[in-house]
Amino acid sequence: MQKIACPRCNETLYIADICAPTRCRSCGCTIGPLAVPSQAIAAGDQPEYIPARPPRDLERPEEPYSNWDDFRLNSPAVQSERIKLATSALPDMRSLKLLPVPESAPDTDQELGSPLAALTLDDESESPDTFRVRPLHCAGALAAVVMLVVFLEVNAHHSAAIGVSVTFAVALFGLWYGHRSGLLRGTPLDVNLGRPFLSTCLWLFEEGILWQSGADFGKCRFEDMEDFRVNLESAQPRFRIAPRGQDAIVMSLNCSVEIMPMAEYMEVKMASAQLLPKLRRIVAGERVRFGAVVLDARGFASPGFAAAWSDIVRVMADRKQLFVDRRGQPEWHEIAYRQVAFPRVVLALSAVLIEEAKRLPPADASLIPIDGSQ
């Protein structure tokens, strides 16, 4: 039952069948059906079914890219890896301190951008070819001198004891002053003894780093880094950064736990800055070394292993090992992560070359800088 009002006299009517006409009892007007019977709904003529066109062939063409710019701009694999690096989550560095940059430091505004954080590092430099003096060695030398002075005093050689003490003090002061003032920079004494008296203050910028060791400053953009290694196998993670033409800077948790977000930030930024320059050198026909790994347009190589890109399924890592999955091989080839320079760049380059090795543009040696820096 539905309640309506007569449109003429406004009389209230109760309708049981809304699909049938109703007459008003007061004025006698006819009220048409309020709904159309379902039988009155008829389907019209349907258009003839015409199947849609088959999708166009989306297979990638087999012809190579015409040149480097065509490859860089139009390769889906290159764009995908660039987007991955550009959208990588950066670490939270809000808790890190930012020390003021000394006025004597070189200008960094145009090259490095804004400073983000600063940290003081102990001298942990390592080299297989040189002997680096540590505070422990200095303490041993001091103990030896003290024992010699005591021995001379016991045997009544007072003048000799005084001479040894004064000579050692003068030598120690001379080494300290020479390292701090930079007078011994590059000399055999500096190379063989290292810099045991100095710590390094490191400033992290948006596009690079600035460091101070004694009175000497150095700066380097992320794209100009020569080496970057990550060692997470020990209880104290270590990061080794080598600016081009400079001594390596080693950071570990022995200095501060704050090195972790700084190192993670540098790793992401270095990978983003070096992907295209390294890829350009490979496209130009150069073999590019990343520590124990060598990449070129033909394939992937490391000690005891070599494979063409067409034989490699993927290259991946778990921060302790880098794995190469080769077709037809039941086991992955493993490389220690700490032996690979710029591991994120290696992973990104491998992904691009696996997909695009057959379509690389013709080699052009003019793409390689004269100094081979990029």
C-alpha cells in the first residue's frame, strides 16, 4: 500500500497497485500508473558484435640503440634503475650533530650544497703497503724510552739519560708539529709513519663530503669518489671511502654509532651519481673495475668466474655476499660484499646490462673522459 496526494484536490489516496491507474474519490480525476510494468520493458536492437582489434605487438625491437643519448633516454631498464635509486629511502639524520665549518675551509656552496651532519673520526686508515703507527705503537715506543732512561740512571749514566729524554721529546714534538702543520705531507716520513696524532673531522653535504686532518682540508663530490667498500661481516661494521687522489677514510662503530646513517646516505647518493657515468664508460667499450668485479659490454667477471650477460639471470646481494645466478648452474657464484666497490652501482649496472646487452649502441671511445674519471 502506497500513500499519495491527488494532484487536483490534494485528497489523500492509498494505492495498492502502483502499476494500475487510480481514480480519485473526491474529484474523480484519474491518476496514471506510478510504475511501468516489467513486461513493458523491451530490449532494443543490439548492435552487431565486432571483436576488438588484437593488441599491437609490444615486443621490444632487436635493433640496437643509435647512440648513447638514445640509450640513456629511451632504455626502460636504465630508467627503471634510475627511478629505484632516486626513490630510495634516505636514513633519518635528524639526531646527528652539525659542527660549524671553519672559515679557513675551501668554498663548498656551489660544489657540495648544504651541510647535513659532521663527525670526528679516529685515524683508522689502512694500507697493505705501508706501516701505519697507532697509539699502541706510540705507547710502546714511550715505554721503551722510559726503560732506557731508567737503565741509564741505574747505571749512573745521568748525562746519557738526559740526552735520550730530551731527544725523544724533541722528536715527538717535531712529528706532532710536522703532521699538524702539513710540513711532512707527501714526505717518506709521512708515508711510512702515517698520521697517528690526528683525527679527521668529516662534514657530510648534500652532494659530497668535506674533511679536515690537521691544518689540511679536502673535499670531494660523490660522483668523483674513487672507491667505496662496505664490510658488515664483523661485529663493528666498517666503511671505506676513497676520494680521488686522496688517502682513504675509514669509518667504523669504534668512532660513533652515528656513522651508520651517514654511510647509508653516502652509499645511496654515490650510487645515484655514478650509475650513468660508469654505464657510459661501459657502453664506450671500456672494462670498468669495481674491486673484485669487472664489468664490460660483454659480461660479468670476478676472480675464477666469467659469464656473458646473456647467460646471467640476475645479480643480487644480501649485504654480506654478492650472488650471480647463471643459467644452467645449480649454485650461485658468491663474492664477498666487502670486496666489491660501489656494490649498489654494480647491482644497478648488472640489471641494465642483463636486459639491454644485445641492444647497446655502437662503442664510441670519445665517450670515455681522457682521465678516465667518469
